[in-house]
Amino acid sequence: MALCSLAVLIFVLELVSAILDSIGFGAVASVLWETYCKAVGNQKAAERVALKDEIILLRRDLRAVSSVDEFAKWAKMRRRLDAMSAKFERVSSDLAIERTAFELYVNLVLRVLVYGSRTVLNIYNYRTPVFYVPANWFYPALWFLSLPTAPMGSVSVAVWSFACNRVCKRGAAIYNRVLKPVATAPLATPASAMLAL
């Protein structure tokens, strides 16, 4: 593997890791669940939406019927609403279990891919130098830069991945702070504005 491509590969891997850490593996798994449901056409999700719409319509109709004047019709609608509500709860529970399992598996696969590939890359290339540095620039730190077993005068994969990790994590933290919505102060009411004068 060329040294330049190794350095870029490590940086990209650390960047992806920092982005996933800042976004959150759970958030990525949740988005993938929504995408999966839309792409595959999850039958339980569609059934849940249809049941919810029917329950809303039935409740509206039930409110329009008087329980005293039309008791038989009201009781029949009430039993139907109770049956639909029970079915809705059952479908929602099944869907929630399915979603939790999906998100757990996706979360696990993402973590194994990111952290496993980082570990395998570091173990497989532990003696490979990422790049060489001029000896007179970093003379006191040359030994440290080549840890654990890279040639003296080079930067090892472990040190380069550590440095890339720190830079990417700091960059992600700064990015999150800059783009975080700023809480706006409440607008002053005319009475409070008059008191301020």
C-alpha cells in the first residue's frame, strides 16, 4: 500500500468515525430504519398508520353520537373502537420490537465496521511508516513518532491515526458548536418594555 494512500485512508477512517460519533450511532440507525421501511414497504408500519387513521375517524364519529339517545349504535361503535385500539397497541408493540432489533443490529454492525477496521488497519500496518519527517525538525520526538515499531524518522500508523482522531474529533465538536441553534431570547412584551424605561 502506498504511503500516501495509507495516510489518506487512515484520515478518512478517523473522519468517518468522528462524524458517526458526533451524529450518534442511534440516530444513524433510526434514519436507516425509516429508509428501510419506505424502501421495503413494511406491512406493520402501513397497518399501524391505517389503524391510526381509522381510530381517529371512529372517535370523531363516536363523539357525534349521543350515548343516551342512540345507545345501541354508540355501544357498537365503542366496541369497534376498543377492538381497533387493542389491535393498534398490538401492532405498535410488534413494530417497536422490530424497530429496536433492527436499530440494535445496525448499531452493532456500524460499530464493528468502524472500530474493527481501525483496529485491523493498525494491527496489519503496525510496522509500516505512514510518511518520513525531516530528522532536524523533530529530533527529540523522532522516537515517539515512530512508536510502536515503525522505522526511526517516520510517523507510525498508530501515531498518525491518534493524531487524525484528535483533529477529527475536535473539528466535529467545533462544527457542532457552531451549527447548534442559538436559543433566542423571548421578545419583550409592551408592559415589560415600559417598565424597562
